[in-house]
Amino acid sequence: MIEVGDLTVTFGTGARAVRAVRGISFTVAEGESFGLVGESGSGKSTVLRAMAGLNRDWGGRMTVAGQPLGKTRARAFYRSLQMVFQDPFGSLHPRHTINDILGEPLKIHVIGDSETRILNALDEVGLGPEYRFRFPHQLSGGQRQRIAIARALIINPPIMLLDEPTSALDVSVQAEILNLLRRLRNEHRLTYILVSHDLSVVAHMCDRLAIMNAGRVVEQLSVERLRAHEPDHPYTKQLLRASLGYDRAAAENLEWFD
Amino acid sequence: MSGAGDDTLLDVKNLSVRFQTTKGPVEAVRGVSFTLGRERLGIVGESGSGKSQTGRAILGLTAKNGRISADHVRFDGMDLARTTDQAMRKVRGARISMIMQDPRYSLNPVIRVGEQIAEAYRVHTGANRSEARRRTIEMLNRVRIREVEKVVNLYPHEVSGGMGQRIMIAMMLIPDPDILIADEPTSALDVTVQLQVLAILDDMVRERGMGLIFISHDLNLVASFCDRVLVMYGGQIMETLDAGKLHEAEHPYTRGLLNCLPTLNDARDLAVLERDPAWLEPVGAGGPGGGQ
Ligand SMILES: Nc1ncnc2c1ncn2[C@@H]1O[C@H](COP(=O)(O)OP(=O)(O)OP(=O)(O)O)[C@@H](O)[C@H]1O
Ligand SMILES: Nc1ncnc2c1ncn2[C@@H]1O[C@H](COP(=O)(O)OP(=O)(O)OP(=O)(O)O)[C@@H](O)[C@H]1O
Ligand SMILES: [Mg+2]
Ligand SMILES: [Mg+2]
């Protein structure tokens, strides 16, 4: 469903150039859920943004549903792929009602029957019709994140790119959203790429994952191997150790990988 | 501080925050009492339970439609609930720092991040430009940012989520505050960088005697990092626990939160929280909100 080959993304030029993504490759099968984990600043969001067509300065190959991607994307592309952004505060227009926000993708893709679809989308994410004419600031953080997910889902895209969809949420809302995403994936055979710092979230949601460090993929492994604490790369081993909670001695002994 | 042998940095008694809205009043914080020593005090609780508003009220940063009431908020001989704006400005930042929940929005979007940190350093220390620049680089290295020489030239929207959080942490530590209120300071960090940033905060508490209020929804992290933890629901403190005993909590709300957590080994659907209306009733003076 998704093939990424030797993808590179560099911001700026000359001495100030930031080589955010340095030649990474992976494939995701249809109906699969693929995790992207790694150091803060290692390029995870940049990979998703390049795939979603939000950044034109990339090199390498990307293929989605058999179609090689160019620098620009036709409108139809977004019917097959939608992204939920890392930042639930910034991604909803503050002066648009929920109705406007959910109606926009329908307008862009000239999909009719918007009232029914908006109410359905709200229902899918567990929000009643009373939320339809509210503004984003009148919702809690978790409710806003559910709107962001509903906006991505409303046009039924077969592929969803999820950038830290629950890191800003408390554990009870996180549980609701993870259950929702799993249900939708099972019902509609969706393909996910999920970025998360939380290895338990990735283990819960994904089949396989790639571990990123400093713009590279250092290792790809199945969730079974992660669960068995059997990764190959020392950075992944370090991540697993650090995920057990705060430990002063472990903090002292962390290695730095380049 | 208020006297030799007295390790209480902050004493909050019966703090409430109420907002006026077009749909009537919202009681965001209801009669919260706790003390903070030279320790790591965690605040956990579901979204909307009043964690951030508690932190903001201590520093007088409540939005205009909100009203704070308290028996007292005692800090270094002052009552922060009743002090003048001028005195509050001297406390805020310099003596009690707060790391806000959405760091990239707390940074000025049109100034390069290196300049912002250096400027904050100059304001607090009176250092010259080159000294401020040197210290800025040093601090960003300390919070484990890679290629610091390049990052100082970026604008806030050009740094990753986790880099923004670390930049805010570096800025807030500049004045060497007596108390740091950190609102979800590590939610965008990977677990290894998180560990290193927590070690820095840990040092500030252990070596310099800072008091840390650590607001987080990461129950496992709070259990392993903090000394004590306040569990909030509906604006009240439901219970106060030794952080190491968080997993043995008996309150059904705390248990409900713990049960929502995904684990590495369990792929079943997650439990969701069943809320009990009784939890909203006033906890009452001398109750679990006593905070000792
Ligand atoms: N517009 C930009 N201009 C310059 N550098 C950028 C820009 N956007 C991202 N970067 C840089 O690219 C690198 C990767 O950033 P990215 O946001 O992909 O990281 P990430 O893995 O998602 O991190 P986090 O887990 O902290 O969100 C960082 O060094 C960042 O500063
Ligand atoms: N300016 C305001 N006007 C009205 N209500 C407000 C205002 N600011 C906050 N609130 C309400 O106060 C309550 C407590 O908010 P607070 O930000 O303290 O929650 P929190 O525990 O930090 O949640 P989260 O985990 O989502 O950050 C919420 O119900 C919120 O909607
Ligand atoms: Mg990111
Ligand atoms: Mg908050």
C-alpha cells in the first residue's frame, strides 16, 4: 500500500542545512498498522509531512496505492490519504465551528449529503450532535483531538497518518481514542502509520515498527519482538529500558547514537 | 525561606478558581489544599480536572473571566493570593517559574529560539551578549538538543515538538527558581530524552533544594519520578499518595485511570473510565485533600 525508498528531506542549504531525514526505506501493506518510534527531532513528523504532500523538497521514492508520488499532489490524492497532526491545539481553525471544520473536506472533494456525514463522523468519534455548532475553544483537549480525527475520517480515506494522536491526552481519553482507531481499522480495513513515543501504545496499535534516530531508521521489527524485549539495535534496547519509568542510574548511562 | 529548619516552600490552603461564562459559572478548582517542600510533587488527573488552573492560579495567571479565592497561598512570607501585582511580577519567573502546557505557543513565533533564550538570560543576569550566547548553547546541550549551533537559528515553527519542550525547559531553568511548576513538560519527548531531562529537574531538587510541581497524565512516569502525588478530579484533590504507592491506590477513580493504560503485552481493547457522580461531591476539610 505504501512504499518509501531512500527518502531524504533537508531544510535550508549550506552550513545551516538541517538533514532531517537521511535516506530511509520501509513498506506498509494494505490493512497494516505501522509504528514510527524514535528520538525527538529524528524526523518522524517530517516523514509523514513529506508523504502527505506538505513538503515538496524531498528526494527518493514514495509510492502510495501503486501510484508514484510527485512533488505536487492532485486533489484526488487526499481522498486516499489523510493526516492527523501532532498538535491538537494548532490544527483546528479557532473561528470555525465544528460544523465548518468537518464540512470543509466534503466541500473540497465535492461530496454531498454533508449534514448526514457530519453527524455520522461525530458519532463515530463518540461525540453527540450537540457539539456540531461549538467552536474548538469550547471543547476539552481530548474532544478537540477527536474532532481532528473525525475531520480526517469523514471522507473515508483508506490510509491515515497519525502523528502522536494521543500524547496530549489523559489516559482515559487516550483509551477511548485508541479503541476507536482500532475499531475503525478493523471495520474499514484501514492502513495506518502511527508515530508515538509510547511503546505500549505502539504495541497496542501496530503490527510492525521502525525505530528512528538522527534521520535514519536504525531497525525495523515486529511488535512480537518488541514485546519479547528482543530488538537488535542498542538504541532500541535503550528505548525499552527507558520506557520502564524514571531511573537515575539509567539516565546516567544513556548512550548517544549518531 | 520562611525560617531555618522549615522546608515548606509553598502552602496552599483552600484554593478555588471559578470562571464566568455565558453558560454560567465553571468551577475549575474547588478548595484545593497542599504544601510543597523541596520535593517532586506530581499532579495527575483526567483532562479538565483542574491541574493547569491550579498551577496558573498560584502565579496569578488565571484568565480574566476567572476569580481566585483562597485562605492563603503562602510563599516566603507573602500571601500570593493577596499580594500586589508588582510583588507578583517579582515572584513570577524569577522565583517561581512555570513551563506551560503548549510550549511552542509560549515562544515568540517571529524571534529565533537562540535569541529568545539569550535575551531571557540577559534580563535575569545582566550578562553581555557573548556570555548570554555561550550560556544559551550550554543550556541547549544540557537538554540534549543535537546540532545546537543550527537550532539556535531556527524559528519556533521549525523545531520539532520535543525540541520546543526542551527549549522551554532550558529557558525556565535560567533564573534558578525556588519553585518550578512544570505542566506536562515531557509529553512530546521520547523516553530516553525524557529520562535525561527529568534527571536535570531531579538535580535541581536534590542539589539546589528547588520545589517541583510536576503536572502529568503519565501515571507510570509520575509513580517512578515523583515523591508524592495529588490525584485531581472535578477541581478537587481526590487523594494524596506516596508516588511509589500510586499503583496500589484504592480510590476507584485512581484505579480507573490506572486501568486505562495500555501495556506492552496486552492487545485487548482498553478499559475506559466509568465516572461516579459521587466523586464530584465536596471532599471536605481535613479529608484526603489535606495534602500532608
Ligand atoms: N521548517 C523547518 N526548517 C528547518 N528545520 C526543520 C523544519 N521542520 C523541521 N525541521 C528540523 O527537522 C528535524 C526533524 O524534525 P521532526 O519534526 O520531523 O522531528 P520528530 O521526529 O517529529 O520529533 P518530535 O518527536 O520531537 O516531534 C528537526 O531537527 C527539526 O528542527
Ligand atoms: N477561561 C476559561 N473559561 C471557562 N472555563 C475555563 C477557562 N479556562 C479553563 N476552563 C475550564 O477549567 C477546567 C479545568 O481546566 P484545566 O486546564 O485546569 O484542566 P487540566 O486538568 O489541566 O486538563 P488537561 O489535562 O486537558 O490539560 C476545564 O473544565 C476547563 O474547560
Ligand atoms: Mg514530531
Ligand atoms: Mg492542563
